[in-house]
Amino acid sequence: MASADRVLLAVTDFDDAQTLPVLLRWRIEETPHREAYRQFDQTAARWISYTWRDVDMRVQAWQRALDAERFDPGARIAILVPNGVDHISMDLAALSCGLVPVPLHAVDNPESILYILEDSGASLLFIESIEQWEALKVGDSRLDGLKRVVCAKTSSGFNNSDGLLVTLDNWLGNDRTPTTDTHDAIVEPSDLAAIVYTSGTTGRPKGVMLSHGNIIANVKAIRERLRVEEDDVFLSFLPLSHTFERTAGYYHPIAAGACVAFARSTQHLPEDLKIVRPTLLISVPRIYERFHAKIMEHRTSASWFERAALDLALAVGGRWFDARQSRTSPSLFDRLAWPALKQIVADKVLAQLGGRLRVAVSGGAPITLPIARLFLSLGLDVLQGYGMTETSPVVSVNTPDDNDPRSVGRPLAGVEVKIGENQELLVRAPSVMIGYWHKPEETQRTIEADGWLHTGDQARIEDGRITITGRIKDIIVTSTGEKIAPADLETAIISDPLFEQAMVIGEQRPYLAALVVLNAAEWQPEKARIEKEAAGTASPLTHREADFLRRRIAEAVKDFPAYATPRAVWWSTEPWTIAEGLLTPTLKIKRAALERRLAAEIEGLYPQKASSGTRPASR
């Protein structure tokens, strides 16, 4: 922080913006009356819009409340609320005051949240409900650093006996009219703009330190690569605790002057897509997988004519996409047929996504080629990109006119890439993080002295395009974009004497599952007890056993983030051995061999219509 003085910051040109508060101030002055955000109000039961001038008023009110706390410059502000106007108001106000947001997963488990609060040294925690606070209060000394807890929702159970907790309304006060006394702090591009926690190989999250300069550099490079206009509408549903959503779906729209509508929930997403009718979508592959599955399910039950029409549209549309990429020349038939097929078939299918989407960006995890090709063949430009929290995050992305769905596109302007030892992708760019919070040794291992960042991903670069081929470290990436180190989970699971061996799976799957070998002596009495309790009930025994084992596993991994808790389990009492080729001589699991051996059992853990009521079978 250069100074604690407060001044009104303004620029007349987007290119001159070097920090996020200056970017926001520029946007407000440029288009004060255009729609900035849209969100559903549960009380009023309707969608409410906010202009950039409205945002200005809100941010100034929140700034005054933060000023009243008299935090030191650079103090950390933890945000534990869902995507919405309240979230961005706290974030933007904190940045404008020279403070550092620490975005948290709104549905994370208390243990993981407590660790991040303690590790970051957060001074303020912004939570949604009293229930969240009650779940955290058991964290005793780990909450000692908090000076204020602000609760967004009032409740009859509100208790402020220690003076720490305050409702949002009381914290903001009655006067929310902007005054000339509220100015932005002097913030330098090198100052911290966020500490974003990402899973590390030790099982504990690592705090990635991103500066204003890091994020602004990435926003400008994205803006140069992808065309986004003031009349575009984003639908925000990925958590703002993900850097992908923060940069591409939140800060980037500020630069573009586009509107961001906040989805009510993932459950409401299909309905919200039709109501909001976004023109751009930022998502992980899982969302596209779900719509692909629905399309294929509908095809199965459709009439022969509908199936034939869809198949023809996909075939012609696929060739039309290739022609647009200058890979082939469209035939006369395709030229004549595609306009009609697009209107009769493709547009009706894409109406399920709102009907106005022109670009859908996929990141956070690889999207499979068949799924990408389906949407591309329907005329929707699905653009796969690559990045990581440590790069703010976007490194590369395809474009509508230069799209190879097998790759993650070309590097953004200002981003250098090269292949290092073991085919590892190295990145050097203004968007590369400052380092890991309180982890200088880890930072030095990750970033070389000359600025090259080790991504841990294996890749090849051909004709300027990056194709990710694997990972050096054994990290699971789920289809929702979460990254988990399986070895750490497995170590935690086998710390319970019930489990002799364990392997966690979930690569490109919607959730994690655990394959475990049980200690027969420990399992026998537990199994007998479960059988006794199940006597005379209609519930299948294997379902009860699975429930019990999932609870034991959840207890064993309670110190990990919520998304790292396996939701399905397969078990056996027959150990994996070296003789079977399932273990190395040092007794390490041969993952590929075990996955091949248990391929059918693994598929049983991921039914086509997975639900919370699904109970996988055991052996």
C-alpha cells in the first residue's frame, strides 16, 4: 500500500486503468445508467436490476462501513456468501478501501473455512446466515483474529453477546447516500487484490496471492482476445471463490460494461437460462455434460423423424463449423441445408440455453471432444481455454474464428509459454501470481527466478496452440473444475483402522468416489450391527452398509474442503497385492491397473441419473 490517504481516482481511458478500483470508477463514469447487475429478490419474488450508478451508491455505503472499522491497509476481508450483489459490494468496497478480499466457498465445510480464516488472518468475515456462524463458533482460538462478523440475513436466533456479530443492515447504517467524503484509497498495481485458496498437495489449501496488476493484466488480455460488448449479458453461477469466475465472469464484464445476472442456484439454472437469456456463458464442463446428456436422452425417446432431423443437423452443422474454421469447403448441399436445419432443429435445441448464446467458454477442466463437437455442430461457439488460479487465471483460449476444440487455444497477448522438462508447460506473464501466502519455499519451487511458473501440467505446443496431455503430479480434476490431491485423501481414510487400503477416483466425474479394502476383523462387528438394525426393514442391506461407510470416510476427511468428500463408495475385504499387479514393490497403488481391474465397479458408482439417493453396490 503506497499510502493511507484517500483520493478520488479516475481515468478517461480503459487502457490507463491499472487497479480494480480505478477500473470500477472508469466504468461508472462511462456508462452510469446502463444495467450492471440483475438478481432475483426472494422477498419481492421478482428480478431486480442495478445500474452502474446504483453500484456506485452501494459500494460507497459499504466503504463507509469498512472505514468505520479502522482496519489497517491490506487487512483481509473474508467473504462467505453466494454470488450476488452483496458479494460484489463487499468485494469492490474492500478493494476500494485498500483491503484484501478472501473469497470462500459458500458451501464449504466449517473445518476448511476455519483453516482459511486462521491462515489468512482475516479481520472481517461476511456470512449469509446465523446458522453459518453457529457452525463456525466451535472453532475457538482459530477465530481470535476476527474483529467483525457481518451477517447478511437477520434471524430470530441473532445473538451479539460478544459484540463481534452484527447484521448487515445495522453495519451499513441508515444513511446509504453517497457523500463527497467517500473516496478510493491509493492502491498500487503491486498491492494484493485477493488471496484465493486452492487445494495443495499437502491436503491443506494454499493461498494464492494475486495483485491488482495480475488481474488487470489478465482482464485486458481477455478483452483483447474475446469480443464482449455493453449489450451482452452474462449468467453467473460458478462460485466467485473460483478465480475463473472472478476474472472472466466478474471483473471482465466491468471492463466491457456488460450486465451480469446472478443465477438463483444450480437447481434453478435451466429455468434461469430461459429467463435471463444470456449471450455469454462462463462454465466448467459439467454444465455442458448435463445438457449433452439431456439432448441424447431426448433423442432416445424421440420419433424416428426427430432423430433423423437431429442427426442430419449435427452432421451438416459439424461440416459447417469445420468450413468456418477454413478446414474444409462447404458443399452446395450444406450451404442450402444448414440455414433450414439451424432454424428447425439447432435453434430449438439451443433454446434450452436461452436462445441468445453466441459464446460459451469452458474452463477449469478439459471438456471431451464429442460434447464440444455437439454444441459446435448446433452453431454454438464453445471455446475451451486453459488457466490456473496462479495465473489469474486465463493462459489461453480459443476464439470463434480460430477454434480447435482438441486444444485449449493460443496464449493470450503478453503470455509466454514453453515446454520444460518432462513435457511440463511453463508460463511467464504479468498475470502470474505474487506467490503463495506465507509459503515462500512453495513459491520458490513453483516460480523460477526468471519468472517462469511451473504449471504441473504436461502439454505440447503445435502451430502456437496448446494441447494439455496430462499432469505431472497426480491431481484429480472433477468435471466441475475442482482439483484434489487423491493421495492426501487416501492417507486420511486409511488412518481409520476400518480401512486397510483406499483409492480415490473422480477424474472428469461429477464427484469423488472411494474404492476401499476393509479390515475384516474391524468390519465383521460393524456389518453384524448393520444387519441387525436392518432386520424387518425394506431398506437393502448394501444401501445401509454404503451409508455407514460414507459416514466413516466423511469423518476421516473432515479437514478437507467439502468438495473433496467422496460421495460414493465401493468396498471389499480382499486386499490389493503386488502379485496381482495392483501395488508397486513399495506398496504404492498402481492407479491405472486398479482402475482397469475395477472398471465395471467404477461405472456402477456413477449412474447416468446420479442422485443423492443412489446407493452403489459392493463386492
